[in-house]
Amino acid sequence: MMSGTAGVLSAAFGSPLSHRATVPTTTEPLIHGLTPYIRLYGATAAKIGDNAKLDDLKISVNCKDSSRIKWNVTAPEEGEYDLFISCAVPGRSFHLEVSSGPSSVKTDLKQTEGVYRSTEDGWYFNFERERLHGRLHLTRGINPATLQVSGTDRDAVLRLRCLEVLSQSSHAEMTAAEESARAHRASTDWFVKAGYGAMFHWTDFTQPRDGMKKPYPEAVNAFDVDTFARLISEIGAAYVIFTLNHAHPHCPAPIQSWEAIHPGWTTRRDLIGDIADVLEKRGIRFLLYINSPVLTMLGDIGTTGLYELTCSEEQFTEIHKNVLSEIGSRYRDKLTGYWFDSWYQSLAAYPDVPIEAIYRYCKVGNPGRITAFNFWIFPVLTPWQDYWAGELNALQNPFESRYIQRGAGTGFQAHGMVSMLPSWVHSEAGPIPPPQFSTEDLIARVKANMEHQAVTTINIGIYQDGTIEQSSLDMMRQLRRAIR
């Protein structure tokens, strides 16, 4: 039995069958093989010792001088294995050694770079993925492996996200897959020409300007799309990214495949279609935000820092297939992109999910639709996407080229997402606070990015009625005058 908002949705706003589209079904297996990469995270280590420890979120390992991490690595075959490390290195003072039995790989790590302004009291560090020189010999079966970090600066901290192990025999296969992914990427020319756009976290937590907050389905019905579209034109945003779900699995549209897995969380009104229609008339592109763990009902994050799994990798893939196929067929060219959240967690939970297949489902109804999977500050571990998700939050360093040369998003179309709010959602009662950066700084950053054909998305606090605070509106008006 559901209670609260979910119960209200189920009782009064469930999607009637007459509004539901047909979802293609198949009996073919969705997962055709296991990933050749063996990914070793701090949360999966057999032992973390000496001066190494998991961070507070258990998503990386903080390593100082004399740090040691041990894993039990299951190798599918005996042979030589390449090693790839994803880490943030503050200086040139770190030496790394990975060993298993008599075999070892040693290297000096170089300082990592990127767009983040690293802060010791925050979470924004420049992680990069690097292939280590040398190979590790593993036997078939379980191999104890140890990563040891040493450094001359005893106070410096190396932050390790993961160590990847790849059989030399799979190297050609993965190189071919990466080349194929690059060849299939959608054009981002329109994205570059856009320069900047707006994002709105409009969810069931979104607060009204004043008065009582409406239940989500009532807010969906009351949302004035014409006023919203005029607002977008006024601020000069060339595209909009709008939340389909977020912390809860709501969906402001009668999507049958969504209703099938989240009964009562869809709505009769197709707010997504209505927004897409009015924006299209004004020449404004429309993209959707989707949180994949919430969509697929992944459990809570457990004590290890990994999601507690509630479905199989096959089910995780099938949910994406059904939902994306239906959404793509329904909105076709009116939907020009996706921004998927929480993929550094999703891939850690489901390492064998075929991201190539999910990427292809994103193209249903519009082959030119652009897609990004958000790995946050961590290196992107799949070539199957069209642009970097670029979750920056604050104004970080500007990009220096159209395609990122250093940092977490290396190789992808440069794109950064900043938020006027300290958080992403206006979820507390009362007025939306003023933007966390100045108008002058925002204009300078957007201009600097555009000079290098990089794109900026600005997350703007929004009220439940679809309007924004005057201070945010004034800033965006000035940005439009400076850019357009």
C-alpha cells in the first residue's frame, strides 16, 4: 500500500489505458556479454590499511604516504593485464605500485588537471583516468592484488576512485568499441551554437512562491506552459533541460512503461508534451533529465557506499529500453536530448549493463538526440555519449577547447552545468535565495566558454507555478543582453 503523495497519485491521477502508448517488447537477451573491465573500488576492497581510508561518502579512497589497498581480483584467464587508474592527484609527489604475486607495475603519478577549482574542504577535485605503463600478470581465478601509494609530502592526499583491470587479449576489442562510439556520436553543432541554456529541477519537492504547496498532480495540472515559454524566451535560453524525475519516481506525463513500474506516479496531463510544443514554436530545444537509479528502483546506498541492488542488470536495462523507446516514439524531434544522473553509482552497481544499448534507445524517434551520462567529478567510464554532463554546481574554471583535453570529461564536447541555488532544487518554503554568483562572473564565464565552443547550462530556482525569483530573472536578462 502506498501513502502520501504516491497514494494521491495512484488514487486520482494514474494514467488511463486510453492515454498509454504501445511499448515494444522482445524476448531477445538484452545483455550479450560481460564487460572485459574488472573495476576495483574502495567499497569492494578486501582491506584498506595504513594511511588509506574511505571518504565520508565511501565513493573514493583518501591515500596519504604509506597507503595500502588490497583486493581479490577474479581473472577470467591467465595472461597480461593492462591497468587504468581514476584518481585526483594534487601534485607530483606520489609513487604508485600495483602488485599481484611476483608481478608488479610501478609508476610516478602526475598532477591531475581539469575545470574544477579544487578545495580541501569540498568535493570538487580534478579526477582523471590514466593508463599505467606496464602490465600485471594474473592467473585464472582469484588473485590477491595490492595497490600501494607512497609520497614525499606526508600531508598530501591522493583520491582514488577506482582501478580498472583489462586483459591484453581484450584491448583490441575495447579500442574498436571506442572508435565505434566516437563514429556514432550525434552532432553537437546546435548545442555549441546555443551557447547557454536553462535547467529546472521542478519536482514534487518544489515549493510555491507563497501559500500551501500543491500535491504534485495538481501542480502538474496548474503549470502554465505559455507563461513558462515566454519566460524562457525572455532570458535568452536556447534550450531547456527539465526534470522527468529526481528524488522520487514521479513523471509528469502518461508514460505507460513508467506507470508499469511506478504505479500512480504518472499523470494524466502530458506536461512534457505541452512544454515541448510551446518551446518548439519559439525555436527553443528541449531535453529531459532522468535519474536512472530512481527510475529503476535501485535500493538505498548501503554501508559499503554502493547501492543495495533490487533488480538484475537485465531488468535495469529493460526498464531503460521500455521507457526510452516509448518517450522517444512519443516526442520524436521535439525531444532533442537527455541528461542522465547518477551513473557513477549505476555503473558501480551494474558493471555489465550494456551502455551502448541504452545509448541507442536514447535515439528512438530522433537519431540526432544528444545524450550524457553523469559521472559527476569522476572520469567517464563509457565512450557512449555525446557530451560531458559537466556537473559543476559553482562557477569553475572555463573550458579551453570544444573537446575536453584534460579532466573527468576528456574527449567529449565541453559542457558545464552550474546552479544559481546552493542546491539544485528549491525545496524549502519561502522565497528563492539570490544567485550564489554575481552577474558579472556569470557573463564572463559564459563568454569565455563560448569563445572555445563550450556550452553552459544554468540551473535556475523555480517555483511550483513555473515562475522564477526576480533576482534570478534580472541576472538572466542581463546575460541575454550581453550574449544574444
